[in-house]
Amino acid sequence: MDYTNIIFTVEDGIATIVFNRPKALNALNDELMMEFSGVLDAISCDENIRVLILTGAGEKSFVAGADITELAKFNSLEGKIFSKNGQSIIGKLQELAIPVIAAVNGFALGGGNEVVLACDIVYASEKAMFGLPEINLGLIPGFGGTQRLPRLIGTNMAKEMIFTGKMIPASEALTIGLVNKVFAPDALMEEALKTAKLIASKGKVSLRAAKQAINKGINADLVTGFCIEADAFALCMSSKDKNEGTSAFLEKRKAVFKGTLKD
């Protein structure tokens, strides 16, 4: 399928989505969001895709938020529909069974930061800037930022970012736990691909089980979390990849995982 606002490619089990509105700093307009939603649906149905990387076109921006020209026209009802729609689409991203890596090459503001919060691993360029500046428009984050950010970096740090609307550099985002690692701009995608290839080499069932156990357990009490983990662990025991992994260890060789979800 051809897309106007994103670039979608798949190679060796690694999918890449590039937000592609560089003249608008890759802002999230309605058309881009619909394309993003559609490609997430396609990825979720493709068993050959093992990892997803997200990044932005150009050198300035990952995603610089929602398109303010659209926001300015909304009444309350339209605003609620807009928020719920964005929450739903970014929810699809977080709920993908495969690992998702954000390669943040520039501004990740507003909705762009909220996309980042739904990813599993976040790599940032030294030039990247993060923020939820909606307060400066008389608004608040509407695509999940008020909920995901406190869970990731703590309530007080999240309140400071949201109440002030300030942007923070990649170095500070690393310190507070918003990003995993920071790289020189020309090394960002290389490092993201290196990690994606390493993840893609692991067992499909165990990757999915690990992500689901973490995502479901994080909002549960510890005892419930242990039950979620035990169920996921048991599921892995029935996979061909578990047989390959344990056999390879005992035979002192590198495991080659070829199992599928149908095992």
C-alpha cells in the first residue's frame, strides 16, 4: 500500500515507519494518524515482522506534536473525539505484540512525545528534544501523556514537565529515564538497527510473552504480576524455540530460533 505521510519498509523481519511530513516537522495531522493506524493493523497481522522501528523524516524532528491548525478549530466535542482517536491509535502501538524501538532524531513534542511513551525502547540523537508543551496552548496532553509519563518517570517529574511545558534535551531525558540511550546523530539509526537485529534473532514466542508479561504486570499488584509471569513462562515451555534454546545451551552452540506462533 502507498502512503502519503509515512514511509513503511520491511527488511529481514524488521519493519520501519518514518513519519514523513518534514516541512511540518512531521506533525500528526488526521491523514497521518489514519495512515499510522492502518499500518499498525497490517504489522499486527504479519507474523514475519519481529521488530518495529519508528523515526522521523529530516534532521529536525521525530514528531513535533499534533497539527495546531487542526486543533485551533475544534469545539469540546470535536476535541474529545480527537483525543480518544489519538489514544486509540497510540494504544495500538503500545499493544503490538512485537518490540518497538523509537529512534528519536529531533523534536519529540506533544503527540510525538506521547508516541515515544508507547514504545518499548527509546534511543535518542544528541540533538533530540522532548516535551509536552500543550499547557502553552491552554491545553493538556490528550494522547495518553498524563497517564504514561508519570508511570515511566514518576509523578513529580511528570508534573514538572506537563505543568511547565518546557522542553528537555536528550541528556536530561536519559537521566530521568525517558530514553534508554543517547547517540551521535549519524549513529542513531545504526544503533537502533543493531538492537533490532539482536532482538529479531530471539524466539518469537518468548519475545511476545516477555512484552505481554511486563505490560500487563506493570499496572497490577505484585502477586497478580507473578501470576501473569507464570502463565507467560508456561506458554514459552510449549514452543519449538524453547526446545531449540535449551538444546543449543546443552550442546554448547548458538541457538537458531525458527519457531512460529503456531507451534
